[in-house]
Amino acid sequence: MILRADAVRKRFDERTVLAGASLTLAPGEVVLLSGANGSGKTTFARILATLLPPDDGEVLLDDEPVGERRRAARRAIGFATHQPLLYSGLTPVENLEFFGRLAGIAGAHAPIPALLERFGLTAFAHVPLATFSRGMLQRVALSRALLNDPSFLILDEPYAGLDTEGVSALNAILGEGRERGTATLLVGHDHDRAAAVTTRRVHLERGRIEPS
Amino acid sequence: MTFLTVARKDLMLYVRDARFLATLGLFSAALVLILSVAFGPIFRDPPLEAAATIWAALFFAGVLGLSRSQDLEAESGGSDALRLTGADPFALYLGKTLANILLLSAVFLLLLPLTAVFFDVGSLKALPALLCVVGLALVGYSAWGTLFAALARGLQARELLLSVLLFPSLVPLWIGAVKLTHALWDGGTIEPVRDWIKVMAVMDILGLALAGWLFESIQEAAE
């Protein structure tokens, strides 16, 4: 499967954030998208993840507009962003079970212990997230994004809050995904941390995406 | 069953939020107490005053519950996390509606003995019929309320907006609930006011149908 943003434009009030941004994510690619603060990286990631509609241009999944099969597209995409998108009153296991069931993953329990172990969270599996640090929340958020073994991973600032072990765990998972054909978009400035897994770098500037 | 999964999650979060439960319980009980003092000490028509009191308390307690229901999603990034699962939006709506119905049922069970004591009304014989009335009223209230709460999510003064939207929409439902409760507590027969059952059922179906039609658009447009 190929996920493609084609000449995407987005304005917020009078400010043009994206002015024809295009990007193709092919199987096995790990693309690092960088850009200055406020350049529109998160907006672009949200549009690619089908969470935000573009004003113009379109996002295509295998050459079909995602708007026409949005629910199927969302099940093929794993997304993590600044916000953990988790319930602080639930434990990691309860959160992952909940999102797994909604995503229709057969045997939603199955990948949860493995994901928590890889991110070093087994000892905290049954502790409510309200007591977690930023880094621990990020690990659970990444587990949620990986839960459905997605064909596309869109990770906005995935290294934020992660310690050395967390970065190693994430890079190992991204490397394995790359081998299996998962297409990944990493958004952020962590060139050094992402260097081990990145296959291509692009830069968002003045609303357009250019090779860097 | 997606809607059961969502309802279970919301109920777990309610149960673990002691501050919210305490606020909801104390607020609704205080309303019953205040209204019983306002109507008393010598009641002119205890069944009518008791019916009006319990449904007024449930209405305002419900606004708190509906707001909290949407706050739970706001705290976890709006509805992004739910939308990313690709789950059927109407099933998500039904799950939240069911959780609100169960929450308000618990509030009703708290208020019922208080109202019975303060106004000296009610009988065990009327209880099964009363529970049917409560079911009809809470399905409609939660169906419309969950829809409006999704509409008001993220806005300032959303509790006020929710009340403003809900009150006129639910007037037929609430009048029906008060009249049927009054009839049950006054003598045990609902024959003179039985048409209100049809009105309430129509309101329930309308609320659910409207949500089936609009909820996905509201959910997508809210971001």
C-alpha cells in the first residue's frame, strides 16, 4: 500500500500553513520530516492521518482518496503525536485493550504484553496513567500506535520524553517494521536519534515539502 | 460490541473519579433538599411537587454528567484517539449514551429515597411502572444530551450552552416524565396521562435517529 499527500493546502484564518505540500510514503520507507517550529509539520501529519481535512489537494491510499474509505484507512495507520491520546484514569493494559477492541483487532490482548515489555512498561502495566511521567506516557502512546500492526506509522515527535532505552526500543521496532514493509513518517528535529532508521529526509518550508 | 466497550470504559472512568461522583451526588441531593424546603413545610400537592423536584434535579445532574462525558474525551485529545480506531461513529455515540443512561439511573436511585422521605410520596407498588418512566426519560435525555454535548465540546461555558440547547428540546420529554410520575405517586394509575408515553417514545426515537444522521459529521467537524 502507498499513502500519498498530493498538493495539500491548509489555512488557519489568514495564515497559510501548507501551500501545496506533497509526500509519498512507500512500503519499507522511514521518512524524517523536519521543519521550523510552526512550519506546519503537525498539521501535515494530522492531514495525512485523516484527522484533519485539507482545504485543497488530497490524501490518497493506493490512489484512492482516503475520504471515500476513511475508516479503512484509519485502521491501516498508526498515529502518535504530542498528546498521548490516552485515558489517564485507565492503566496501560486497559487503554490498549480498549483501543484494540475498537480497532477490531482479533485477540486484542495478544500484542499488549509484548509491546509493554519492549517499552519497559511491564511493571507498570496495571498502574493508572495519571501517575506516569512524560516519557512513560510516550511509551504507552507509541504502544497504542503500534497496536494494530499498521501499514503506515505517522509519529509526530516520537522521541520526545524518551530516555536512551526508550529511543533504542523505538528504533528497534521501527527497524523491524521497515523490514516488514511498514511505511513510517517521523516528524521532528531528532536527526541524530532517527539516523539509525531513517531512509529519507525531507524538509517542510513555506508550506511545501522539499528533499533535504 | 463496540458500544459496550465504550460504555464500559466511560463507566470505569466515572467510578474511579471520586471527586466527580461526590460532586454529582451532593449537587443532586442538595437540589432535592433545597426544593423540598422551598415547597414546604406544608405541601399543597406532594406528588406533583415531588415529581417536579426529582426531574429538575435529574436534569441539572445530567448536564454535569454529559459535560464530564465529553471532558473524558477532551483529556485524551478530543476524539482523535477514538476516530483513529476506525470504529463506527454511531457505535461510539451509543456507548457514550448508554454510559450516561446508567450514570443517571444511579443518580435517580440516590434521589428516589430522598424525595420519598422529604415529600412523603411513593409506594413499592408504583415502583416498576416508575422505573419504566425513568427508562423512557433517561434514554431520551441521554440520546439528545450526548449529541448536544458533542456539539458543545471544546467551547467555553459549555455547561451553559448545553442547558440552553437541552432545555427547550427536552420540554416534551420532561413534562411527560413529571406528569407520569405525578400520576403514579398520586394514585397509581396513568390512564389520564398515558398519551405522554407516546410523546416520550417519539422523543427517544427522534434523538437516536438525529444522532445516527449527524453524529459522525459533528465528530469530524469538531476537530
